[in-house]
Amino acid sequence: MDSDRQRRITRGLLVGLFTFYIVAGVTFSIIVPLGEAPDENAHFAYVHYVARHNALPVMQLHVKDAVNAEAFQAPAYYVAAALLTRFALQYDTIRLYQNPAFEFGKEAVRYPPLPEHAFPWHGAVLAWHVTRFFSLALSAVSLWATYQAARLLFDNHWLVLATVAFVGLNPQFIYLQSMVTNDVLATTIGSLLTLTALYLLREARLKYFLFAALLTTLGILTKPSALTLYPGIALAMLIAWLHLPHGRLRWLSL
């Protein structure tokens, strides 16, 4: 098979993978009952609080509500989601009904959908779905960064395709990345940081140092556990920095 034909086939398969990913993610975000994903109720309560109060929640001892459950989290994802959904959240609340028969480890819906959750969506229900779509858009960026990183690592088109398929066809990944959770933005930042590190190792340029610095800051503001990536990123930056010519450029990148 000639290289041009191979490229066309792999490009078509990549488009198919991305299309499948988006369709599957939209399907999950629509049909999964609100609050059903892990801790989603608490994550959305954080978004709701920021949108209504124009402030971050503060953890309080002996308070057991949804907002307080996630109030320790870094704010970047929630602030971005609140800005997107503020139009629907300022004066509206949402009601969830917890299934009394629900138990962890058993097949039972925790929050059965209520009549007001049905389409067409309004108010806080609309905001919840918009936040889910926001998560899906962020995860599509993660998939794109995975594709770009694979292109830098592998010369073989099929290995690039296999890398994207490994991520984009994982049902658990699609499911979680189409729900309300700050893990989505942490994943996106991690994938972009990895891509930036690969670019730095390929070509030490000032703009890549800047991207790494901005993404590192955003990562800390999203989820501190993203710090587990930074030793590898810092090593890539150090190697790239040592390849820079001595002088002004070295100081600027530092």
C-alpha cells in the first residue's frame, strides 16, 4: 500500500474515531441521570454556588451538604463552568431524589430522573447539561493532544491510530469525561503539558516554555494531584533549556 493511500485511510479512521467519541459522549451526557456519575452532585453544587454567589465556597466543620463536600477543590474548572452557566443558575435551584434502595456495588440508579429533568431543559437542569457538554469539549482537546503527541512519538500511522483508539474507545474514559467533574480539566491540562514537553524536547523554543508555565499554573488551580506529572515535565524543560544558546534567550526561558 502506497504512503498516500495509507495516510488517507488513517485520516478517515481518525475522523471516524473522533466522531464516534463525540457522539458517544453526547449520548452519555444526555441519558445518564443528573448526579449519577461519581460525586457529580457535589461537583455541580460547587459550580452552582460560584454562579450564584460570585465567590468560592468555604469548607465548614460539621456541615454535610453537597457544596461542602467538594469545597476543598481548586477552583479553575468550577469558575469556568459557572461563567458558562451563570445565565441559568443565578435564581434557580435543582431538585434531586435519592433512591432509598440505592447501595454502592449494586445495580440501582442513585438519583432517578424527575419530570422537571426532561427535555426541553430549563434553568439549573439546562446549566447541568451545558456543564456536561463543556466537559466533553475539554475532553475532545485531550484526545486531540493525545493524537498530536502520538504523531511526535511515532512515524507509523497505525501506531498513532492505535494510541488515539486506546483513549477514545475506552467506555469509562468517555463516560467520566462527559460528566461534571474537575478531573476533566485536569486531564486536558495533563495531556497538553505532555504534548508541550514533547515539543520542547524536539525544539527548545521560548513559546513552549511559556506554554508549559501557563499550563503548570492552570494545573495547580485545577487539581493539585496534577503535580504528579511535573517531575517529568520539569525534566523535559531542563533538557530543552540546556540546549538553548547561552545569553538572553536562556534567561527569558528561565
